[in-house]
Amino acid sequence: MAGLPTPIIAYNRHQLLDLPNEILQEVACYLPTDSDVLNLSRSSKEAWCKVFGGDSGVWRARFEVHFDVPPRKKYSELKNEYITRAFVLKAYIDFAVEEDPDQRLWMEVLQTMLQDCLVLPGVFGNSKTLEYLKRVLGQGNFLREPGKPGKPSDLFYGLQLCLSGVALDREVTCCCRRTDYDVETIYSIPKGFLPSNDADDEFADFNGSTSSESTGYGSSVESNELDEPGADVDQVDSNGSETSEHPVSDNKPRPYIDHLDLDLPKLLQIRSFWQRHLLSPSENTYEESYSGLPEILKPGVRKNDISKSSTLSTSWIGYYSCIHPFPRTIEELENRQTCGSHDEEMEIMTLELQTCQDLFWPDVCSQFVAPFKGANVKRVAFKGKQGIHGNVETNHAFGFIEDIEAAYGGFSGWQRVCFTLVERIDDEPLEVKEDAAGWLHIYEAVIIPGGRVMLGRWVDMKAPAATGPFIFWDI
């Protein structure tokens, strides 16, 4: 019996090669791994030609195992794409060093896959390609190095931002470092405004903001000495000269999210700030609150119904960051970073939004954030409520969303979203004016392609020096 398998194998091989190409390829499609298919094809030159011919359906079958299949793709195109992904993504690429050709090739393959994720429906809304991407990203350091040295390409920034939902998934990656972002940029503080510890402390009081009272969403603004919206704040630039650098200047606000020049590096710094503070227990800020959320309430990359990627989602949750009293030195700012550590339990903000026919955007809002005036801009107005997760009390919300026509970072589908939150005072009607009671905050952000994550900046309209980053994602 010991010699029996040899003639059976030879006999089966002969019989197998006599089968029509279509049937042999069908048999190969049932093999579980690429190695099994390769071993079959290596049994002879004839087998190789039959299994891996240019019109072989094996390539589509293998592709379907791991990826969502783009429509109208020829077998030869799927073959080339499958082999490229298998070989390129198998290699370990170190992103802790300056960008090089190997990194560029790896990112281009990732770009093609991510573009597929954002436009292909998948199976029951689930994307095989996205799951494959997560496995690849979990084996490397791409998402752990958002502050890589040198001058990264726009593609690097585009990929990092479009993968924000994965970057905030502890099952795939981990927190980044504090050095991966500039905290002055995060809080829109002009370079050179804050002195170092060895400098004079004449700039300690920024816009009169020394109070330790929060201007957050759980309390009202109590100071009677807040600057009027639109007032300039004298500051000192890096050359020692006075400037009026400020979120609001001469009633002509510069857009934080610019249709014509979307600042991807700045946006990635905001994402990196949240990647640090949402995932790092050592920060003792937002991590405990974030990790306590069920997985279904964590950020995602794409919507199950990709036809609604550019449609404003109705339900969002997220966090904002502030820092008060205002730090006296750059070292204090870098050390404190956020007031998130002041509270025993960080409050999770909620937004419930619905689109509406008419845009409500008072002049006082336009002093801080103005709608884009480009020709034929697609804009949708919305209104709704802002609250705290688990709390029934809500505040007023209204704003608009604009499509950004240009592609940035190798991806299209960016959107600008602007909204105002107004504290609800008992049952009084919505009132948006400078001397209204309660706090009044304005938000400006980008919605990342896929429609599931927004990153941007908020500003206290009654005390414009009070500003900071925020993140929301849809649920």
C-alpha cells in the first residue's frame, strides 16, 4: 500500500489536464489559498497555461476572496491588480523615515484600494477591501507615524486623513506621540506669541482670558469683560512686530477650511491630537471616556450605503478641547495641552441634525465664518440640537455643509461644514446676537471623504481667544 499514492497522483494529474480549461479553472477556484493554486499550476507547463491564462476566471475568483470587485474590470486587469497588491503590501515599509520611492509605491497601492472602499457597495454594506486594509495597516507603522520627518507628499496626508476611522481603532493601531503635532497650530496660536520660560511674562494674559471658569457646553459665560466679536487682538509675531493675527479680523474672516487651498497638514495635526488623547491612557484626558464607548459608536471610514457618502448624516458624537486659563508660556501649553484632564468624566457631545430648505446664518456668524462665495457651490442648510450623551437637555444648532469640488491628497469628496451652537435658556426662543444670554460657539470643519468623520476648530464668539480643536463622527 505504501507505493499506491504515486500512480494515483500521476493518473489524476493526467485526467486533470484533459479537462477543458473552464473546468480546470473552476477546480482551481475552490483551492483555499494562493499557495495551493500556485502549486497546482507548477505541476506542469500545460497546467500553468490552463490555470493562469490571460482569460482565466481564477483571477476574479481569487480577487473576490479578499477584495470588492470593481465593475467592468477585465480578467487581465484583475490579475495585475491582485499580483501588485499581494507583492507590494506584503513588504514591510518603515514610515518613520523620510518619504522614499518604496513608501510612494506602497501608498499608491493603498490609494487604489481605499478609493475602491469609498465607491464600491461591498456585500451587505461590508467592504472586504477595507477589512484587508485594516489587516495590512495593523502589521505596519503607517498610522503610528503621522508626524513623519521630511516633507511628506499630499498623498501621505490624504491617506492618513481618509483613514482616520482606522487610526482611532485600538485593534489596528495605537496612539501617536505628542511630537507628531504642534499644539500651537491645534489652538490657532500664532508662532511667537507665547514666550518660552526664560522670556518675560508680559504676554501671560491673552485677551483677558485668565479665568479658570469653563466656557464649555455645560456652563454659561459669566465674564462681563469679553471682547466683542470681530475685535482685533494685538499680538506679536516671530519677528517681534505687532500683528492682528486672529480667527476674526476686520469682519472678513479667513476660512479655516478653504475650498481653494485645503490645508491637509493642519488637519492631520488635529487628527493626530485626537489620536493621542483618545487612545493614550497616560494622558488621562479623553481615553477612558472613548474606550468606554461600544464599538458600534466608534468612528468608521465609509457608510454602509455608499450612495449616501456625500449626504449629511443625522446623528453625530464627539469631543471638543479647550485650554483655560490661557497658558503663560509655550512650555506650559505643550505640557497641559487640554483641559480634558480637569473633569473626572469627559462629556461626549452629541449632534442631531436635519437638512432644511432655507439657510439661517445671521451676520454675527458671518463675522467669524462666512459661506463660500464660489460659483455654483453646492450648499445644504441644516438645523438641529446639540447635547451631552446620556443627558436629555439640548442646545440649539444650525449651519450648512458645502461640497469641495477639488480633489486633495489624491481623493475627492471633501466637504466643508460650518455650524453654530447656542445655549438654550429655559424655553426662550433662539436668539443669536452679541449680547444674548448664554454661550455662543461657532464650528468650522472638514468632513473627510466617506462622510463619517469631521475635523476642525471651534471658536467662542463672545471671547474669540477661546478656541480649540474638535472631532465628530457619525453613528
